[in-house]
Amino acid sequence: MTKSTKANKLHDKLCDTLADLMDNGEVVEVEGVLRKRPPSAAILNVVRQFLKDNDITGIPVDGTPLNALTQTERKSLPFADTQDVESLVVEDRDEF
């Protein structure tokens, strides 16, 4: 088996594993009981980086989750308002 064939197989296995985690969530132990939960932030970050590294992008098309995200009103997102963020800006870093 050539080096590139091994790399392709490894790449495919990683892709399959990440797809399975996205589809089925991950299994974690909580107080001695195995439970299924949605993918953690760490897993989502690995998936994001895998897509980025492989130049896989999405285009927001009507009826897709990506389009729905782009249409979400800013007020419904869990981020601070610009004014709140501006109040957190440190003017003089020497104070820390």
C-alpha cells in the first residue's frame, strides 16, 4: 500500500467519524451512565477546521440551515450588543 493510499484511507476514516459525530452526537458518561449528547464545542471546532482545511464552503441557498442562520435577526443571537462590547474595551493595558 502506497503512502498516498494510506493517507487517503486515513482522511476518509476521519471524514466518516466526523460525519457520524455530527449525525448521531457523542456518547459521554454522566454519573456512571452512558448518555448521548449533541457534539461538543471541541468536536464542532474540529469539524469546522476539517472543512476549512479541505476548502469546503457553503452557499446560503433558500431552505438550507445556512440560509436560515444568515436570516436570523441580530437580537435573537446570544451575543452582546456593540455598546456592551465597547464598554469592555480596555483603554490602558498598563493597568493589568
